[in-house]
Amino acid sequence: MPPTAGRLSQDNHSRDSAGLTYVYPVISRRAGGISIGINLNPNNACNWRCIYCQVPDLKRGVAPAIDLIKLEQELRAFLYELLFGNFMLESVPLEARVIKDIALSGNGEPTSAREFEQIIEIIGRTKADFPLPEKLKLVLITNGSLINRVAVQKGLRRMAELNGEVWFKLDSVTQAGHLHINNTQASLQRMRDNLRTAASLCPIWLQTCVFKLNGAHPNKAETDAYICFVRTLLLEGTRIQGVLLYTLARPALQPEATILSKADPDWIEAFADKIRALGIQVKTTA
């Protein structure tokens, strides 16, 4: 039985909260309940370094080899505890005691795991063995940089069969913003191509973090470029479920932390309305 680590809250997203290697629970602001996280980067390695990242001791790299047997054992044990044990009663506030999704997220880029396709299969057969909500989502939270890999694409096709969806990081669509915010020199064309590919394989949401830098919201050039980018995707027929627009919830653990602050709720809603004017759904989290 996984140990508990005190009462969960929206401010506690520790990957160690269940005392396991790969599986951890969080109360998700965006999902509106318990999200069962699967951390494929216990080595705190990512191929990007977003300036708002909350991972301690983040380093450049990829996921280590995944112990597939251990991952499945942890997922099964934790699902059993959530459904039949005392975890919900002891660790989860009453209003959040519903399992909303299984999310591939964690301390780095999950698609960097070479076993990605096998991991999706493990989740699929494990889900089938438990009385989980019919609408339970399987969510991949990704920067999208490795969607071109064949194994990742096979995993996305399987995800689509499991009520899956992709949350594709899109914080900036300018080269300067991409480099500054995400610390990657990946081309915008590669990002666009990977986004189109992901959308053709599995339902996709654009996940965009907005915040103040040195007290200033993103400038007009950034927001106009974003609107133009999304408009172009829609006009060319790329299937997008909507945009998840959110701001900082917890302190960043990167060198830039001192110059970051939350975006104002009014600014977020004004930007959301500009995106909605394109005819696309926007969910905001202030």
C-alpha cells in the first residue's frame, strides 16, 4: 500500500507525495480533482529549461531507462488504494475526491522515455482492470519536441483509443520568446510540424503559461503573434480542442524566479477573449 504524506492541496505537487518512484497524486486546478501523475523523469532531466519550471535541481537530459514492471506495480497498487483504501479520506479534501485523469507529466519531458509506447500499453491494460470513471482521461503533458519519433506517434494513436488527449506546450510562437521562456533553439517550423502531427493522432489542447517578467505582461508583439499562429492552424484545418491558459501557481525553482510573477486575472481574461474570437474554446486558470 502506498504511504500517504499528509493532506494534498493545489499547492503541493510533490512527486514524492506517495513515496513511489513513478506514481504520484496531485489535486489539479485544471482537471478539477485528483490527477494520478506518472513521472517518467525521476532523474529531474528535461531537454528544455522553462524559466517558470518548479522542478528542483533540473538538469538537461532525457528520461532514464524505465522499470516497466515497477511502474505497473506502482500504478496498480495506487489505483487500488485510491478506490478501496483510505487515501482519499485521509489525504484529499472532500471537494476533490474524484479521479479525473492519469497524467504523463513529472520532472521532465515524458516523451523522452524510450519505452513511451510500452508505457501507454501498460496504462491501458491497468485501466481496464479497475472500476474507473468511464470518462477518465489519459493526458500527456508535453513540450512536443519529440513528437517526430515513431514510438511516440504509436503511443499517441493508442492514447486516442484510451480517451487520451495531448496538452501541447505553446508558451511563445516567436523565436526570441521560445528561446527566452523555454530555453530551446528548436525551430518554430519544427514546433508547428510536431503540433500538426500530434493533432492528427490524438485530441490536442494548446497549453500556454502566461506571467509577468519584471512586472510586465507579454507585449503586444508576442500576443499578436500567438493569435496569428492559432488562426493559421485553424484555417489550415488542424484539429485543436482548445487552449488551456494559465499562470504561475507555485514559485519557480529556476534562476529567473525573482523576476517572475503571476499574470493579472483581468489580463488573462482579456487575452482569452481574443483567442475565443477565433472560434476556439479557452479554459483559464488564474
